[in-house]
Amino acid sequence: MKSADDEKRGGSCRSGTGSIDGIAIWQAGDAYRAHFRRYPVVFLTFKDVKAERWDLAWEAIQRKIGRLVDILDVEAELAWIST
């Protein structure tokens, strides 16, 4: 069953698989679908970076990226340990 959001996007989400069909990229063909869910996706937003000057904003952005790198390093190390 399609949700209201699926209807707006013109697609549907198959429950349990995490795959999305009916959207333009999915309909583009096998060459595109071959890459589906094969690469990591990192979501990073700077909407909470508030500063009155560019140099202060840049420092906040660098700290935010640094924390993300630290998190990814820990996850990679845990994955390596568990193998």
C-alpha cells in the first residue's frame, strides 16, 4: 500500500527491503540499479552552525566534520574487530 508521501513522489517502498521503486532513478535502468545500496550515504547538515563571522562559522563546520570522522573511525574499527 502506498502512503500519501509515496503518492506525491510517484513511487512506493517495498516493505522490509528498503528499496524504492517507481521513482525516476529506479526506472532509469539496470545500470543505475546495479549501484543501489552499494555505497555509504552520509547525511550532514550545517543548519545548527550559527556564527556572526565566517571564521567562527568555519571553525564550527570543521568541528562538526571532525566529530563525524571520529564516529566513522570508531565504526570502522568496531567492524574490523568483529571480523
